[in-house]
Amino acid sequence: MDRTTRNIFLASLLGLIAVTIGAVVLLGGTSGPPPGTMMVQGVVIGVDSAGLTKVRGFTLRADDGRTLGFDLAALENAVEFPPGHLVEHQGLGSKIRVWYRDAGGTLQAIRLEDAPAGADVAEPAVPPQPAGEIALIAASISAGDAISS
């Protein structure tokens, strides 16, 4: 290979690398939340659907205890997070993140994603009782049984 051919090849290769890096930077995912949205994280507790491909909305129990109902008509990332996947999250109790807008009282989910690792398992709905309180309740029940006998 002569010097001119080699230089053309290297210039073409560098140009291709530059275009690829530019495309990754411009198209390579999200750079933040969608404009004008709020984010909430929690567990899916209900899915409104007529099958896996016809999901209309879902109900989320947020980490702060609120129960929120979302409409999916404005969902922007249905390819990356198919709405039917919500049923799997509901069954497993794994958390999701929802970016949404309030459209006159209707919460419109704009983007859905799996919650980051470490937030996968939902907190129990009712915190476990300390062993001392359970023993006290059990003793009360036993005493009540003994009195009524």
C-alpha cells in the first residue's frame, strides 16, 4: 500500500470514528428527565389492560405511600419499556420509575424504567412488629382463652 492510499484510508477511518462518536453523543439515550415532568418510584399494584399489548394504565404505590393511577396514552418509550412488562413488575414486586405530567387531574406517564439496583424489592406494606409486641399479643390471647374456659 503506497503512502497516499494509506493516508486516505486513515482519514476515512478517523472520519468514520468521529461520526460514530457524534451519533452516540446525540442519540445515545436520555440526558435527563423529559421537560416538564415529575418522577416517582414505587411498586405496580394494578394494571388496567385488555391483554399484554393493550395496556391502558396502571396503579403505583409510591415509596412515600401514595397510591397513584397513571394513563399510558402519552408514553414515549413503549419500545424500551413495553407496557405489558408492568404485569411482570406487579407479580415480582420490583420497583419502577415513572416520569409523568399532570394533565388536568389525569397523570400521564411519559417514561417508564426499571428502578436502579438496590431498589428492586418493595418494602413490606405493613412493617414487621417487634418480637416483644407479638409475644404480648400472644399472651393476651392465651389469657383470654383461659378466662373464657
